[in-house]
Amino acid sequence: MGDYKFAFAIKALMFLMTLLNTIIINRYLGPVLKGEYAYYLNVINIAVIILNLGVYQAYPNFKKNKIENVKNAFLNLTIVLFIINIFLVSLFSLLTKSQNVLIIYLLIPIMVFSRQVSFISLVENLKIKNILTITTLFLYSAGLLIVYSIFKPSVYITFALLYLQEIIFAILAIKTLDYKFSVKNFSFPFMLKVVRFGILPMFTVLLSTLNYKVDIFIIKDLLDYRNIGIYTVGVNFADIIGIIPNVIQEVLFSRSTKENLMNETIKALRITLYINIITLLSFIIFGNSIITLLYGNDFSYSAIIAIVAIAGMIPMTFFKLISSILIIDGKKIFTFTILFISVVLNIILNYFLIPQIGIIGAAITSVISYAFSGISILIYFCKENSVPISKIVLITKNDFTNLKMILKRK
């Protein structure tokens, strides 16, 4: 089965299971606790990016340049960073007197480690990585069903399930990568070399995440957990719908460490553009009914947020696909600059619009910042590679044939 065809099959399963998980979590926690859960998860995700130090962002470039024994060298580094990060998170919780949420924050080093081995698996063998993802997601879904059936609403119980999912994935991934840790194989100079390369991509990913998530911090500052809960349901639903287009990004990223895929990238940009447009039009018609049916009347306003968020997916598709290719090729400065401007724009507009029109202002702000970053990087990509923008935004009669060929490709 070809890479794309297999990845689409896995992502279809992930779509259904992730959708089921959101239904259970949202109905289990309700708007207020869902808002608290989303806020802490947002803090964790930001910390995970920072404490990763750009390690997994560096791996594709080192792999592409055929560094000797690169896989084991990176895995050694992930183990060492895992131990360091446990110490740092514990120390932070002690110094800030936040021991009451220490159990939540200790998820950070586990997620750093899990993300690093996941990314290495993505580059080494995309199919195995996807199988592990779907396996652990299934276990997580089963755990949520048990929790929903037995326990009273609790943010801590929900985070406990995340612990199990991340730990199981990391253990399975390490086994499939055929790796055994050895202190002798750890090299401090190699670590410095990786961090020097990865630090700018790390800040780039951090800015990209802030571009997605900074609105949650601002809503917490200006409003409350309930508004965060309603807002994140809409935004997360848009993310779930975006799982299928993201398949193309993952496969391209995995292959681009081994070969040049310029023509396939152009076709992928065009195809995902129209997938997102069709998705948006469909959700405008059926969105309110879908959200209310799945999550209940408490989250009905989330449908409007989802529509706006899906609109933002259209330009962000350009950014996701192109920035991944640029990072692999070592072209990091432009991506970083565009994201920095986008995040500053995002923060300014959020503080202006949220007090005026509430959480819909946060959604509109996201679309504006996504449009800026997505269109900017598209123009840069087209200029650098002498590609007419019309080749990306105008669908052709051959695109449906090309899509079938991509799905069948080995």
C-alpha cells in the first residue's frame, strides 16, 4: 500500500477516534472544566516546545546529510533531556509554589520525550509511526469511555489518561526503533551541535504554536474558563477536520528527507486548498447542527467559532506544507520572521477585538494572522522556485488523476 493511501486510512481512523474523544471529554467536563483543561494543556504544549530545544526539528536535516549513527545519537540525547526536564519541571513547581498542579506539569517531560521519538519514527518509518499512533489513541479512547462511565468530572483524571497514552507510545516507539541506551554513546559536543541547529526551528515552532494558541491565554486574562471551553471546542473541531489534509504534509515531510519533491509539493498545495474550501462550505451549511448534536446545547456557540477557524485553515495549509520543506532545506530565517510578525499582530488584535466582541474576536484575529503568514510564505515559495501562483490556486482537470496516482504511489 502506498504511503499516501496508508496514511489516509490511518488518518481516517484517527479522525473518527479523535472526534469520539472530544465528544466524551466535552460532555464529561462541561464548558467550565473543559476551559480549565484546555488552558493547562496549552501551558504544557508551550513548555514542551521550549524544553525540546529544537531536537526533533534538527533530526531530518542531520538524517538528510547522512550523519553517521544519527538515529542512536539522537535517541541518546532524548533520554538525557528527559532526565534533565524532570528535574527542571520539579524545581519550577517548587519555586513557584505550584505543587497543586505538579502532577499536571510533570506531563511536560514525558510529552517532550514522546514527541521526540515520534518525530524520529516519522522520518524513519511513517507507517510504523502511524500504527503506533492509532494503537495508543485507541487505548486512550477506551480509557475515556471508562472514566466517563464511572468517575465524576475531574481535570486531573483526564490528564492521567494523557500520561498513560504518552508513556505507552514512547515505550512502543523506542522498541520499534531498535535502540538501547548507553552512556558511552552520549556526546556533549553532538548535543551542542544539535541544539545550535535546532534552536531557531524551535523558536519558529514556538511562534507557530503561539500563533494558534496565544488567544487562549488572552481569553483567560480578559474573560474566564467557560469562554475558553466554548472557544476551544470550536477551534479543536476545526483541527480535527484538518487531520485529513495534514496527511499530505506528513508524507511530504518524511519523503523530503530523502528526495526532492517540488512537483508533488505544488500538487499537494493545490489539492489541500480545495479540500479546505469544500470543508468550509459544508460546515457553513451543517456546522451548527453537527456541533449541537455531538457536544450538546452548552457548546452551540462553538459552531460559529469552528466556521471561522476552518476559514483560517485555508491559508495555514500553505504555511504548514511550505515551512516544513524550508526547515528541512535549512531555510529558517524567513519562516521565523513571518511568524514573529504574525504573532505580534495576533496579540495586538486579540486585545483589541476580544473586549469588543468576545471570543468571536479571537477567532477573527486568528484568521487574519493565518492569512498573513500563509500568503507571505506562499509568495516567497513561488518566487524562490519560479512557480506561478496560478499553478497552486487554480485547479486543473488532471488534479483528480494526480490524486489517484499519489494515493497509489509506493
